[in-house]
Amino acid sequence: MLLRVALVFALFMLPSLASAQPVIGLITKTSTNPFFVKMREGAEAAAKSNGARLISGSGKNDGDNVGQVTALENMIAAGAKVILITPNDSKAIVPSISKARAKGILVIALDSPTDPVDASDALFATDNYRAGTLIGRYARAALGTKPARIATIDLFPGHPVGAQRHNGFLKGFGLPAPEAAVNTLGTAAEVVCMADSYGDQTRGQTAMENCLQKNPDINVVYTINEPSAAGAYKALKAKGKEKSVVLVSVDGGCQGVRDVGSGAIAATAQQYPVKMAELGVAAGMAFIKTGKKPSGYTDTGVNLIAAKSVSGVETKDVSTGLQLCFGRK
Amino acid sequence: MLGTLGPLLALIAACLFFASRSERFLTADNLSIVLQQVMVVGVIAIGQTLVILTAGVDLSCGMVMALGGIVMTKLAVDYQLPAALAIAAGIGATTLFGAINGLLVTRLRLPPFIVTLGTLNIAFAVTQLYSNAQTITDVPAGLTTLGNAFQLGGSSVVYGALVMLALYVVAAFALSQTAAGRHVYAVGNNPEGARLSGIATQRVLLGVYMLAGVCYGLAALLSVARTGVGDPNAGQAENLEAITAVVVGGTSLFGGRGFVLSSLVGALIVGVFRNGLTLMGVSSVYQMLVTGVLVILAVATDQFSRRVAQRGES
């Protein structure tokens, strides 16, 4: 009997304890990628300074939608008023987000959009098409007047971020390219090889090795992110081609910026996960206090980090990049 | 017979197809690239073959390999341990995981599928926690020697690929020519019969899982040598690719039947498709499609030949 009373008491206590502090949920793509580790740290710090509690969850791996749905449901159960999410699958997550919004929860997409974009209340993200355009422009200027033979080391088929960076790169390079909303990879005669890396270093190396077999005269390499760029560099170096190739990438992680410093990567477009998290938490706190919802798309900015500046393209140097980078400093 | 010749014929057919589509495919240089791309999966597949021959399966293989790679690189980079000691510690860690798998299978008599599903998650978590989810860079040269290449007839061959081939020769010899090797087949074929004929089946099983752990440790060394870093997210592709290689090679999931060299053929089939399709400019999704079809074909062939054999006996 005593136990039952205690239990009932405890059950009544739980929600009141939880409601003492507003809860903000953060769901990242994975819990291990340094980009999302940094985003979570930024969100935790921002929540703490705002007097809120941050609970976090993630998919098991990049592309895992079900894991994110589970995390979302758990956060609703935990009483989250605001949920920040980086969707693994831009379309598949939409029904779950709709259910959460129908319950009056504010849902903000960070880093990558939902499809359609207005399925979430707001989007705080890097403009990935612009990031691609910047490195495309840099690569064109760095190559000079030589005819281009390009390899693209891509993400995996069907991912909007993969398509936006790839197509933005082509546009920046001055080649015919699909617009930002298109979700398929553009091709051009100058692109002599396209291969998927899944954003992974080992598979990026494998992809580059195979591309060099297809065309040994490749002189420009676009990579989806810096781990795949590190893999591509290893493959180029094994063939003694690392000096004759312009290798560009996207992310701006600390290791990637160091690779720019050492000359492995010519230029990388740096993005800012902490800024996404801080803007998300601030908008969430405003909603909790005033009920005002953010809307639309907010560009969290992107800078081109390069060791050598080229004419006509604005770049920041490696030491600036290192101050702003995510991952192990 | 179909089960062993089939994969080899499939490999030859794939090579002929890609050679007809790209003049670059059948060059010594390209084939050497394929070999170095499959060396990590190939060495994991040796350990996986041993386990599958005993009618088990090791789902933890790739994750245990990732842990081995992190242990050896972290000890060498953060703690400045000499390369040989760091490598030994890494292989020790993977062997320990093999021993845990083996003890749970033999002492607690748990099904290998469940045991290794558990250790798959445990090894992944330990790897992430120990490495703080950070890639370990600036790995000393002592750990990456096997990633270096030497010249052979005008094309470069990576030492690690030779290590893989040597390990296959040793494993094939041990399995077919030694008493211990034949005991592995006996335990997989008919554990009760093997026990009654005086084979210490529990010790054979434990030994198999520990040897598999040693293979994953060696694969970890090759992976570190190939990429030049300790990658906490390594092994995720290799995990299923190694099982795929063994199954496509024709080793029976029911145990007791198969050849370790067929697993090399299985690994090469996967590697040849990945390489060949890129040379043709075709999306990587088709590689998955082909792999899936080959897995089902291989298992169907195995089932079919088992039924024929059983009908012959009765």
C-alpha cells in the first residue's frame, strides 16, 4: 500500500518537476559526426544560458529516418515544447513533424531542409548551393586557362545536400548546372568521372582510385565533405598527382582546415553548426516566452577558406578558419 | 561442385564484361587497385569463413575491426607507444572480443547470431567512447608500412594486398591439411558426431572465434595502413560486405561446407563490380543491386545442392 502511494505520488511529481524548466529537443543526423557533436555542444550551452534543458537524440547513421522518428516521439513524450532537427530523410520525416506541430510544438529544421521546406516552421542552415558555387568559382580560378577534367566525389544518390553542393560547384565553375531546387546531379562534358563516397574517408579513397583508373588526367576534384577529400587526397598522392590537381571540399571542420593549411585541400567552404544551434535555441526560447514562431529560411553563412588567394574570389585564411572550425582543435 | 565453381565463373564473367566496356579495366594497374580495395574486407572474410564453417555467423566483425584500428592508432599517437606494441595491443583487443564471442557461444550456449549482434553494438559503442568519436590523424609510419607500394612489372602493388594473399594461403592450408582444420569442418557438419568421435568441440569453437578476432585485428592494421588514419566510423561498410563475400563465395550458412579461397573470390566479385561500374560511369546503386542478386543466387545454389545430396543418401 505504502509503495502504491509512493508510486502515485512519484507519477504526479514527474511532470511538475519536468515543467519547472522548459525542454528543448535536438535531433541530429548521427551522434558521432564531429559536425553534429559540435552542434549539440553549442545547443547545450545555449540552452543552459537561457535556463532551458536540452535533450538530444539522433539517427543511428546518416540516412536513418526511423531512429529520428523514435527520438522525435520520445521528445514529445518528454514534454519538449521546441524540437530542432537535422532531417536524415527530407521527405520521410515530414509526417512525424506534422504530428508534432499539430500538438503545438515548434519544429525548426537545422542544417538541411525538409521537403517541402514549409513542413517545418523555419530552417536555419548553410546555403549548400552557394557553398558549392564558391568552391566551383575558386577551382576555376585556381586551374587558370587549362582545359578542365573534373571528378566529383559525391554523397549518395538522392540526397538534396549532395545535389545542391554538386550542382552549385558546376555553376560556380561556369558549367551548365541545374538550379538549387533540383535533386539530381548535373553532368557536363568536363566532368569525366562521378562516384559516391557516402561522406566517408575510406570510400572516398576507393571512389577516387577508381576515377583515376577511368581518367588519369583528372585535374579538378570536387568532394562532398572533408573526410572524403582526405580519402581522395590519399588516392591522388599514391599516383603522384597531388600537385597537379585542384581539390576542393565543403564543411570547414578543424581537420579539414588543417588539410587546407598543409596543401592537401586547395579550398573548403566552411559552415557553422554552432550558429545553427544558437539561432535554433534562441528562436525556441522566444516561442516559449512569447508564443511567437519564427518562419522561413535563415542563411547561417558560409566562408571560403583557402591557403592561396586567387583573383576574383573572396577567401579567408587558414588561421581564421581554425578559429571558427568544429571538431578537435 | 556448382557451389565452388559458380562464384569463380561469375568473377570471370564480370571481368570479361567490364573488359569489353572499358579498355582500362583489364590493366595490371587497375587489377592491383581492385586487390588493394578488397584487402580489408578480404582479411575480415577469412575470420568470417571460419565462423560460418562452424554453422555460426559473426555480425560484429567490422565493428571489432574498427575498435582494433582505434586502439592501435590511439596508443601510437596519444601515448607514443612504439608501433609494434600498439599493433599488438590492437590485435589483442580484437582477439579479446573474439574470445568473449566464443565464451558466450560455448559456455552459455547462446546462439552466435544473438551473441555477435550484442557485441556488434558493444564494440561500436566502445570505439566511439574510447575515440571520443574523433578520427585519429598523424599516425606514425610504423603503422602504415603495409599501405606502401612496390613496383611489379610496371604497376604498383600494395604490401597489404600480399599480406592478404599470404593469409589466404595459410588459412587454406590449415583448413585442408591439418587435424585442427578438419575439426572445424567436423564441428560445423555434425557437432554431436564430432563430440562423440573425441573432438573437443567447445575448444574448437572458442579457438575459431578467437582466430576470427585475430583476423579482424590484422584487417584493422591493413585499414589503418590503407587510409593512414584511425577512423571510428570504419567497418560499417565492411561488416556486411565480409559476410556477403563469404556467402557469395559459396560457403554454406549451415556449416561444414565451403572453402576459404572462395571467400576471396566473393570479396573480389564485390570489388570488381564497384570498380568496373565506376569505370563505366554507372551509379553505385547498381553495385548493390548486383550484390543482392548474387547473394540470393549463392544461397539458392547451396540449398539446391544440399537437397540433391540428401536425396542421394536416402
